[in-house]
Amino acid sequence: MYWESSYLKKSNYELHKIGVNLNQIAKAINSDEKVNFDLEKLAFELKYHINLVRKILSENLERY
């Protein structure tokens, strides 16, 4: 159980960072400011964390 909460804590932190990036992107778009960002990396990070949380939740459901 410890490793699960550790992974979920890390995942939540990473999701927070992604949210901050999304806010910065939205702000830049709304202000017509030119900003360079890596959408592919952002999409990869989102998919990674979604799959990680899905795996942990699935393993928990199987246990009970």
C-alpha cells in the first residue's frame, strides 16, 4: 500500500505541474503572446499519469 500512495502523491504533483503549464498556455493564447511549448511532451505526460493511476486503481480493485 505504501508504494501506491507514493505513486499517487507523485502523480498528483505531476498533474499539478501540467495544470500550471496549461494555465500558462491559455494565458498566452488569450494575450496573443508568442510562446513555445511542447504539446507532444504535455500529451505524453498526461497519458503516462492517466495510465499510472488507472493501473493503481485496477490493482486495488483486484485486491478487494
